[in-house]
Amino acid sequence: MNYEERRPVELASHIKCIWQLNRTYRANEVGEVLWPDGCQELIFHYGSAYSLQGRPLPRFFYRHAGAFLFTEDY
């Protein structure tokens, strides 16, 4: 697993941090849990799809305090 978090100097007045997670999941693993942390997040994923209650999420979505906003029909 490779996790990286950094502060974008050029956008520091607007963005607290950018993080990236790269890992390989085994077939029997549940995946990542997106815990509500009070932060607003734009999430882009390029590997296996995230899902919410068994339904796959779009490749890009917005999350704030545990609530989701989708950019595609969901």
C-alpha cells in the first residue's frame, strides 16, 4: 500500500491537502471505508469502483461530512 498526503502550495488558501492511495486488493477484501471526517472531498478513482450500499459510484464524486453528491445519474 502506498499512501501520500501533501499540501498544494499554490492552492493552499483553497485546498488543505491532496492525498493519494495506491494499493492492490485481494478478492476477499471489502475495500476502503470513507469515514466521515468533516472535510469536503473531491474523489477521483481510477481503479476498481467504489460502491455505496452495493451500487458502484461514478469515477468522480464529491463528499462532505459523510453525504455524497454525484456528477452522473446515480
